[in-house]
Amino acid sequence: IRGHPATTHGVAAGMALNPCFHPALLATLALLLAGCGRPPPPVAAPANPASPAWVAALEREVGAIDAAMPGDFGAYVHRLGPPDEAGELDLGDGRAWYLSSTIKVPVAIAVLEAADAGDLSLDEELELAAGDFVDGAGDMLQHAPGERFSIAALLEKSLRDSDSTATDMLIRRIGEERLNARVAAWTGEGFGRITPIRQVRYDAYGALHPKVADLDSMQMLALRQAKAGEPRLQALADALGVPRAELGDATLEQVFEDYYARGLNSATLPAYGRLLARLAGGELLSPRSTDLLLGHMRAINTGSRRIQAGLPPDADFAQKTGTQLQRACNVGLLDPGLGRDGATVVVACAERFGELEQAEQAFQALGRALADTLTVRD
């Protein structure tokens, strides 16, 4: 039995007694026999194939964008499709970024998933409550409590107009706990807790004074009539009926920086990217619901000054924007109709950029970089 210890020892002993065996030959044969019972050495795993050329080219472009913009600029790009084109670029620093109104996409997915499951109907009407009002874009602030709106209409307002009042009505219907459970199921780790947008204001200002929790929606809305900065903090003190000094000496930017540090309504860029990739691949919603959502994202009214402005005029870009004090994001799918066969996931956020125009220029530059490095179909 080749390789058995007794056999090996016997053969070696016999060769040693036979003067016909040369000593060098004996040594060689002994080494060979000693290795007969050993497994073959492991075969090294093949090296990962090189990333497509666009990855390195886009990395250089995004690095230049970040260097040119005050503050921080992060981007995540994942091209789906055949191996010679597919690739991933993650320049999100491995941390969470505040999402602002781009949370409206996962909210919409949760609502449409519930509709697909038969748990609600898009024709179902929700009543506008006094507590639903939130400052921001859209026309819901022009309506009165008691008016009713279909879920389908609220989805359109939330996505196309970025109406935060409509969004909070949808969160109220789907449930905050269910929303966060579904986001975790879709993306794994990487998302912080999503809250109603109205709650963002209470959480941010609430750190300054406990009586903020007692303000009603209309009092919170009135704060936006004051200019951002010290005038708004003075307006808050007036609404609370306390001296301005009782709120401390933090600036409005510091108040919101402290809020952002809590990780609410935030996510890593790859986590948000996984959400969009699964949406593009038809993994989250029925074809009908996917088409409805992408149709709203193609028709948003808030994206003309960001990534879209740097893309070819007829580029197919389903997107959502978000803006808050010293925070801005633009997320979306290029060529979403190609799905897993060639859509490109884009998630980009900017922080501490000074004037919003600075961030918008960075997003536009990213659009041009995408057009230069990828084959953007028009």
C-alpha cells in the first residue's frame, strides 16, 4: 500500500542494504516516498478580475469634485449588467450620511409593497389631520384639515413634489415600525431609523428645551417664517415663551449637526445602493408597482439642478433629491428600464458645503463624470 508507514520504512531499509543504490538516489527516493501520503498543496485562488475601466476613471473624477467643493462629497455608483461592464465604486467613507427627503423612496416602496400584498389599496383615502402639516415643498400646506386624499395621490405628491406632509400621511398609514422593519429586511445593515419628517424638527429643536414637545404643528410651521440662523432660534424662544438665553448659545447649524450625529434618517451609501439595485432588479415590488414608482421618480420637480443637469438631455434617470440645512443628496437609477441587465445605481450626498449652489455644482459635475465614464444611453 503506497505511502503506508510500514511499507515506506521497509523499502528504505532494503535500499540501504543494497550496495547497488547510489546514496544520492537513496536520498531522492526517500523524499519522494515520505511525501506519498500527503495531500497536494492548495491551489491559489485566481485573482479577482480587474474592474472595468470606468471605475478608476470615475474615482478620479469624484475625487476632484470632492476636492473642489467645500465640506464633504460622497458617491456610490454600482453598474449592473454583464461582467465586462458591471462594477462598483464606493466613495462613501464607510459611514452614514443624512438622507433628508430621499427617505421618501423607501417610504413609497413600503406603501407599494403593502398594496401588492393586498394590505391597502392605492384608491384608499386618508384624511389630512392638523398634526400632519410639515414645512417644505408641495401644495399640501394649502389644504385644510379634514380634506381627504387617495394614497395614489399622496405617493405622487411625496415623490414628484417632495411634499413632506403627504409623506408623513403615508408613514402614518403604513406605520413607522413596519417601515423600518421592511427597510432592514431589504437592505440588511446600514440604515438608521427612519422617522416622520415632522419628527425631525421636534428631535432637532427638542435638544434645546423640553417645552418644544408641547408646540403644535402650526407653531412649528411658523418657525420657517424666520430666516435661517439666529432669527429662527429667536422665533423658537418666542414660541416657547422663554428668553433666548434659555436655549443656550448653540447656532442653528450646531443644533442640526448635533441632530445629524444621532444617525436618524441616515444610511451608508452602499446600503441605499442595495435598495435601489433590488428595486431595479424587480425584487421588491410587482412589475406594475415598480413601473409606477420609477415613473414618479422620472418626473420629479426638484432634480433639474443636480445630477440630471450634467447628463445628456435625454438620459433616462429615475431619481430623488433631498435637502436640509448643510445637507443634500441625489439618488437614482440611470437606465432603470434595463434592470439587472445594465441599470446604474447612483447615490451621492454632500455635507457642510456652505451655499446650496456649491453642492448643486458638485452634483452637476458628477452627472458630467457619469456621462464621460459610462455609456449613458440617450
